[in-house]
Amino acid sequence: MGTYYRWALALIAPLLLAGCLLIPGKFESQLRLMNDGTYSFTYNGEMQMPEDDDQSMFSQSAMAGDKPDSEDAANKAQANNPLSAMFGRAVPGNDESMKEFAAQLTKYDGWNRVEYMGDNVFEVEYAISGRFDQMFAFPTVPGATMQFPFVQIIRRIGGELEVLTPAMAGPGGLAGAMGSMPMGSASKQPKMQPIDGTFTIVTDGEVLGNNSEDGLTLDGSTKTVRWKVDGMSGPDGSPRAIIKLDR
């Protein structure tokens, strides 16, 4: 692993363990990539922001030595913390900020439903379609300076499309990617719901590679690749595929 990549992971990992990044819960998701250049993507189910037991990274105010003198002031200090701002000002454990975060997302294309259910879990109905251009990532959080995609598509120099799913590996996947780098004790692991989902790719292009246990199924020119996702497989086991379209 390159020095820069390890450095970046070293920055992101504590944020994830402190409950800053969105990851899936129970969900069903499908990506369609077609030779005519069109695509569609859906995600229906849970989206969660794990919470550290002591929320130590959020309990500190932006200025060292500040001590809010009320619960209201403490909540405002959390929401204005620079770490919180990196992720759209959502604060795990602060129901008001989580509701505001949900309302913010519904203002943007594709977010047909975002409802905060409590316990740092959102119910989401997301659907988007169009003509594929260069790159794609879900979720994209407005105003957040750091993103941890559930699904991303990256175009290679030869035109192949690489589909990756970093967040579907869960916090353990990030820990695995970091190898021997310290991630904190087991008691510091974030509180979260199990990841339990299905991710499906449908295409009439050429599937050059995939890491599904069952491979692909054929229906005429249409290929379907399906993964059962449990967040336990680590970064190498989260769904991945390489697809070549005719265009």
C-alpha cells in the first residue's frame, strides 16, 4: 500500500470509528449499465452513521478549553465542530442534527425519501438515471468535504468501468485495508446495526471481472451479477466488477 494511501486512511479511520461516516444497514441496491450509454441506480433501505460510545471526537468544541454551560450549547458546539462540518454537520446521537441532515438530503435529485428513524439510522429511497459520463458515487453528501461511497464507478484509461463499493465493507473493511495500523481497542468500536443487503449489477456490456461468489447469470445479452453483503468480508470481499461497454 502506498505511503499516501496509508496516510489518507490514517485520517479517515478515526473519523469512521468516532461515528462520522455513513455506511449501509439493511438494503437492496441495483446498478444498471447499458451499451447505449444509459445507467440507472437505486438504493432502498437503511443508511446509518455509527456512534462511538463516548463521542469523544465530537464532545470537544472547536476551541480548546471551551466548556458549554448547557445541553443546548453543547449540541451547538458539536454541530459546529470542524469534524462534523466535514460530513454535512450530522452528529450521531444528536437527533435534531440528524433530522436536519435528512431534510437537507431530500432537497437534492435522487433522494426521494430520507427519514430519520432514531438510533442514528435513516430510511432511504434513492433513484437516479441518465447517461453515464465519467464517474459516479453514492451517496454524495452536499457540503461534506469527505465522502465514503457505498457505490462508485470509475472510468479506466481504456474505457472500462470499475465498480467499487468501499462502504459496503463496513468499518472492519477500513480496518482491514489499514493492515497493522492501530484502530483502537474493541471497546472503542462504533455502535451500529448489522450490514445486511443485496447489491446487483445488470448490464448488456461485457463483464471483464467480478468477485461475486456465484458469478454472472445470462438472459440473452443481459448479464446479472448479484452479491449478498454483510459487511464482514473486508475491502477485498466487498462487491467489485469491471465492465466494458460498446460505446
